[in-house]
Amino acid sequence: MREESSKKPGRTDLLKFQIDTGDSQPIKQQPYRVSYTEGEAEIQQYMELGFVRESNSPWASPVLMIRKPDGGIRFCIDYRKLNAVTVKDCYPMPLIDDIIDVLSGSKMFSTMDIASGY
């Protein structure tokens, strides 16, 4: 049994994610210069899909619009300064053998196609 999903992403409220920046002060970077027409169209599409939303956070990272080989636009955010102050998690990646052990006896499996990286 294989079921394809729509382009619209699903949502969950089972998890809450918070980036630990320790005692660092918020970093608010100025936006990069991008084509207004292309940028607005891409942002509007991402807002409709639920990928982005308006925010009044004291943190801000600039957006880049990169042209893909197929002519489309890749929406990129420069998080280098945020990453520099983020407290790193010390959780190791799980071993594939442990994952397979947990899945033994399962009757249904699901995979995700992370085509746009979200």
C-alpha cells in the first residue's frame, strides 16, 4: 500500500521546539537585497502553504533567493549568526541496528519525501 500526499504539509502539536541560545542577546540582522517581485511571490506562496508566518521576534536572519537549475527559486535563510550562539545538543544519532530492532514486528511503515527541505 502506497499513498501519495499533497504538496501542502501536515501539522502536529505533539512537539514543541525551542532553540537554546543560552544567555546570548537577540541578533537582528538587516535583510539582504532581493528582487521584490520574486521575493514577494515566493513569500506569499510559502505563507499559504504554512511554511512561514509573520513574526515580531527580536531575532531576525536575512533571506536569500537562490535560482535553482530548473529556473525555480530556492528560499534560503542565513542562520550562521544564530547557529554560532546556539547551544549544541549532545544527543548522538541512533544506530541503524537499534532502529531496525524497534521496528521489528511492525506492519505499516511511512516515509517522508523532504523535497524542499522542510
